[in-house]
Amino acid sequence: MQQVVILLMMQKESNLTPNFDNLSKTINTLGIELGNVIRQQAGTKNFKLVEEIRINSKKYRTSKNYKYLDLIYKKLEKLNEGEILILTKSFTLFFYLSNISEQVFREKFKYNIDKNNLKKNKNNLLFSPVFTAHPTESARQSTLKKLYEIGKIISENKSDNLDEINNLITQLWYTREVRSIKPNPIDEVKTLLYYLNILYTDVHNEINNTFSENDINQKNIVRFGTWIGGDRDGNPYVTLKVTEEALKIYSNQIIQIYKDKIIDLSESFSISTLYAEDPKKLFSKIKDYSKILKKEHRHYMMINFDEPFRIFLSLVFHRLDNFQKNSKGYSSFIEFKNDLYLFEQEVNNCFNESSFSPDLRRFIEYVEQFKFHGVEMDIRENANVLNYKKNYVKKYDEFINLLKRIPEWKNLYGDTVINSIILSMTKHEKDILNLHSLCKKYIKNTEDIPMLVPLFEEIDDLENSHVIISRLFMNKDYQKHLKHLNSKQEIMLGYSDSNKDGGIVTSQWSVYKSQIALFKTGKRNNIEISFFHGRGGTISRGGGPTYNSILSQPKGTISNTLRYTEQGEVISDKYSTSNLAIENLKLGLFAFLKAKTTKGKVFKGETNFMNEFSRLSSKKYKALIDDDNLIKYFETATPVNLLSILNIGSRPSKRSKTSSVENYRAIPWVFGWAQTRQTITGWYGSGTALENLINLHGIQHVRNIYKSSSFLQNLLSNIEMTLAKTDLIITKFYVDRLVEDKYLYIYENIIEESEKVQKTILKITQSKELLDSNKILKNTLAIRDTYLDPLSLIQVFLMQKLQNNKLSDYEKTSLLLSINGLAAGLRNTG
């Protein structure tokens, strides 16, 4: 194997003056510094090679002359494997640096809320992002953490030189991007801790300050959820043992924060009994703890002999420190909470309740929210496991043992440690009733049974969901369960499988209609329905701009609770720094508060139009996915089969080893199409449907519907955005070199449909080009294309070698890196 020409040279000081005043200057500065690093670490010859490829790519984008792409490809055929790796590394790093820059300069959100409406609201509000381990984050933590450091330097903008930036880019140059092994679920839990730490500290304080500034009296509207460690559906590696370990890890993190806060609080309570009355109840508790913490008690009685408040806090610290380790630790969250209440009561008595510590009150409120678990876990299981236990003996038995542990976990960590049990592939009310029956059997105290959440995710199930829920609410046994939950029922709506099942339009419209019908069902039965949206990162999986997504939901259907999933690369994109996380949460939170004030309106024209749009679009989409040759085209023309080698997540990419559209999970399905710039999951079928509707009703009628429907505006905006990321000229490189002639008609169909989508959207919006209404995004994508194209051509070149069994191990590294680079450049994987 040929050695790569990357020799570590002495680090040179950068003589470029830092300029991080705006996004354009920042990306330019980092791009120049990346070039310096390539020169320093790979030599001038390789720097010139990178520049040659970049310039030809830029010429292609400027002139649209195909010959420049051919020049790049012919050049690739002449390069050795070391040079290929240097090219792939260079363009991938550019996207990493561009992405962190865009995150820093993301526009601040300006919000207005109806304070009067909020003051009238007597109910407790809950807004909750829920973090999942869906495998869509392709970058390693080793890479991400260096990028976050660069982001911090850019954000502070205080550097006199670029030496630190140069050093970090150099470290990135020598960091392996592709994971060596597949992460297990506990690895995924530990990855989430980085983001949770940001949320528990700066973000929590800032969000609460925002509430205070806007006279919102309710505390802790924002709560954080997780599936990581509890999502059993389709992941054989998430066992009871894994769930227990995950809960311990989450608990250890929040308890460490409590310990740090107690140390800080202790400084404020150097109250001597020389000047204050003896806190008798506190002395009594200290005496009790002297038997549990003998050594520690003796120590603090010596150094803080006249400071009982400090002694007590110190003993509380040690009880926290020994939690789940030995008998010295707390046996339950309630014990700890009662100690804090006792402490506050004695502090108030000491000060005659006139000047108690605001820091202490804030800490108690913080503990009341996060308890001993921090993030709140959902357990998810597939309905088939419970309905056909003979086929899933091991998984079924484990789930039963998990149910038995829930009361113990609630006692140990706090009553909100398990937020809900989500039943995926719910198709009948009997599915939920079966789950409820098992919970009653194995969870003795009915109040310990969590919220039982049906997940509707396929088109037929979404269409029938209100009927299923109506029947569920008629069950007297289940009615008793709902009374324990204050007559509340959460329902989860899935976007991923419904998209793969029926295409973008039918998926989104089915979820929309389902939400209206379900909400009405709740009203009729005096049950407050709230929705949990299973959104992915991509448009086709329910992603897209958070603010617009929330406000485009059916008016009048947003209750006092809103939850939604945050997955994979979306987590690092939205929560990697305090500022990013704060802005993202404010964006979603104030959209939620605004959406709550809207009232439902029946717009018959919209309903009729969308039903027809959905039917026509789904018909076209299903004609594509029902083609037996599509799966061969998909697996040949895209790098989807390399996903498992990338070691992105612990969850398998297929439901079984059989290759079929049905067996592919939604994420790799989206991933493959996106990598090859086809992105059909975000638009296919909509062009034919819109063309027929325009011919049938006339363009003016369609425009009128578009102007009056926020749902249709958001849908077409998302389709337009996805289509703008599509590049079927680049796709042709894949098709010409990798696909057999007998499958080429599929590519031709995709081209034909893309042209219809573009033509009809431009006609409806009265625009000349895609994204005319979003110039910033349009320019950003244009710049990115110059750097995406070389990575796509490198990927095609190496996939062709793989197909011919000529790919070396070294080239395999470059091929996998090209997938990471394209994922970063396209800003999503799945």
C-alpha cells in the first residue's frame, strides 16, 4: 500500500489577520487558513492539486460547461491513492469549517408573544425536544469537539492572530473522521451528555431569564427528553441492562451539577450560631447523618463547628456523592428533595422569612425539574413484540422485566424518569389495550404507569388513527387510566415511514389531517390530546425550519404540550454551543406559544385541493417504488450499502437482510438518495400532481389556494428547498458509470419528474428561479456546489473501483470520507 504524502511539518505561525465580523469574511478567512494548513502539512504540490480541482469545479458552476467536470474526473483517474485522500480530506474539512461558521452567524430570532393570553392560561405548559440516537450524525466526536472550539473562537472574535485556529485545523487534518467500530447504545448515551451539559447550565438559565423578562410566571416550560438508551424498536442492542446503565449515566451527570451547586451555595451559608438561633430541625437531621457519615461528620464538626447550615450542606454533598454506590448515599430522590425543603425552611426561620436566599430557591426549583434523572426517558417498543410474543420470546420477556422495574426507577430517580411508553406500529386500539393490560399486571401501583403513547407512522394508520383512538377512549378500563393522567393523552405522529410509504405530499397531508381528526376526537371525549412529532433532519422525514414547521400545524390543535424529536446531525447543528441552543429553543418555544393562540378554521377549498394533490402525488410516487427494478437501481447508484461500514449508529439499517424498499429503514433510504444528489424523497410525485391540478383547475385557482393555505406554503417551500439541493447532472456521473443500461429508464423518470416539479412551483409562486424568495440560502447553496461536486466525482470514481473489485483498503478510507464530506456539505444525511 502506498504511503500518503502527508508529512507532519513544524507548525508555522499564521500571518493572516483574523476577520470574523460576518459570515462571508469568516468562511473566507477559514478557507485561506485551511489552504495554509494543506501547504504546511501536505506540501505545495498537493495544495496546487486541490486548487486545480476547485478552480475547475468553479468554472463548471459559472459556465455550466460539462467539460470541466470531465477534466476533474480524468484528473482523478491519474492520481495515486494518497492524492485522492488529500483531495477528499481537503473538501470535507472545508464543509466542516463552513458549517461551524454558519452556526455561529445564524440569525438571531426576534420574537413577540401575547403576554395577556399567557397570563389567562391557567394550565401548565410543556415544550419538549426529545433527543434520539437515530444514526444520522456522520462526524466523530473527536472532530466535532475541535470544530466547537473553532466556533467559540469565531464567536468571541478577540484573537490577534490565527495561530490557535491554524493549530485546530491542523489537528483536524490528522484526525480520523470515520469511526473504527460501530457505536453501542451506551456510546450514544455518552455522546448526548455533551449537549445535555450545555442545556442544563447556560441554556436553562437563559430560557428562564427570558420568561422573567416577558412576565411569564410558569417555571420550567422547557423540558428535555431522550430515547437514547430506551428505544428498543428495531435495535436489538438496547436491552434492559443498557436502559439501566443509561439511567445511571444520566443521573450521575445531573448529580455532579447538584454537587457543584451545593459547593457554591455553601459559601453563602456561613451562618454562625454565635449570631443566629440554633436550627433545631437541622441539628436533628445532622445527628441522624452522623451515624451514616461518621468520618465526614467528624471532619465538618471540627472545621465548621458553629456553622450548622454549612455542615448540613456538606453532608448532603456526600450523600449525593455516594448515591447508588453504597449505603451512605441517598436511597431515593424524595430523601434529597426533603432535605432541601428542610434546609430552606430553617433558613427562612433564621431570617424570619424576610430575606431568604434567592440562589437557594432557584436551586430547589432546578432540582424540582431535573430530579435525579436529568433528561426524561421514553421507552419505545414495537407492537408486534407484544402481540406476537411467541415470535419475540426474548424481547417480550425483557420488556416485561422492564415494566417491573419502572416503579423502582421512579422511586430512585423521581416520578418523571420514565416519561412514556411509546408503541410503534400501532394499528388497532387492541395494541394499546394490550400494552395497558401488561402494565396493570406488572406495575402494581396504577399511578406508576406512565403515559402510553400510540405511534401512527404508516399512511393507512394515520388515516384511520382517529377511529382507533375513539375506540380506545370507549374502553372503561382505559378511561380509569386516563383519569390518573388528568384526562390527557399524547399521540405520536411519524413522518419517516409515512414518507417512504406514500411520498412527501401524502405523508405530510396525512399527518396534518390526522392531527385535526385526533384533536376533535379528544374534544368529543373531554380528553386533552397533545402531539409528539417524530421529525427527522431532512424535509422528507418531517424536518425543516422549526418555527415554520410548528406554525404550519393545523390551527387550533396545539394544546398545552408539544414534543418533537431531535435526531442525529440535527442535534449537533442546533445544540453544539450555548448560543445556538438558546436561539433554537426560543425559536421553537415562541412558535409553540404563538400557535397555542390560534383557532381552528375550516377551509373547504384547501381540504379538497390537498386531498386531490395527495392522491395524484402518491399515485406517481407509488408507481416508482413499486417498480421491482428500483431497489437494484438504488443499491447500485448510491452508496447506501456502505452505511453500515461508516459505523454511524447502533441501529441496523435494514429490518431484515432482504433487499426491498419495505425492508429499508427510512434513514438509509433518505441517506442514499441524498448522497447522490437525487433527494427524490423530498419532492418526487409532486410535479405530476401539480401539473394535473393546474390543467384541471387553472393556475389562478391553484395560486389562490396557495396564498390562503399556510400548510401548502410550507409544504411547497420545503419541496422547493429540497429540489434546489438536487443536482441530476451530477447524478448522471453515478448512473453512467455504475448502473446497467436496463435500469437507466428510472433515472430518466426522475429527471422528467424533477422538471415538472420545478416548472409548476415557479409557475405557482411566480418566480423566475428556485429560491428567489430566499436569496441567502440560494447563494449559500451555489457556493457549496463548487465544493460538493469534487466530492461527488471522487465518490463515483471510487464506487466504480469498488464495483470492479479494484478498491484498495486505502481508497476505501477515501470513499467513506467522501460520504462524510457530502453529508456535511448537504447539511444532512438522513
